[in-house]
Amino acid sequence: MPGADRKEADKMAWRIWEAAGQGADLRDETASIFLGVSIGTGGYPWGGGTLDEIIHWADTKLYANKLERKGSSAARHP
């Protein structure tokens, strides 16, 4: 998303997350697995000035969103 700001990147992440179905339960007679999607966005310059900083920013957002969803079943965003 060249030229996207933080708000646009987060909006796209939300759309991807919704399209992924907010997770899926897979079950058979012996196991139950929940698959989910976690997304972290990062960009230049709002996520850092180097590639490592941008990746760190996106990784931090990914884990923050994952923890928020774990803590609240009502929290539904990437």
C-alpha cells in the first residue's frame, strides 16, 4: 500500500481480518483446533525510519492485538 498512512493500513488490516472469517474452529472426533488471524501494520515514516523499526512496530501491534483479543472475546480487530 504505497503512500498509505497508519489509518489506511489499519483499515485494510481490518478488512483482511474480516475476510479471513475472524477465525475458524476445526474439529474431528479426536481434536479441536481454532485458527485465527493476527495482523500488525507498519509503514514509513509512521512506523519507523528503518526496515527493522517498521518490522518491530508491526510486530508490537500484532502481539498487542492478539493479547487484547485473548483478554476480551468482544474485542474483534486485527
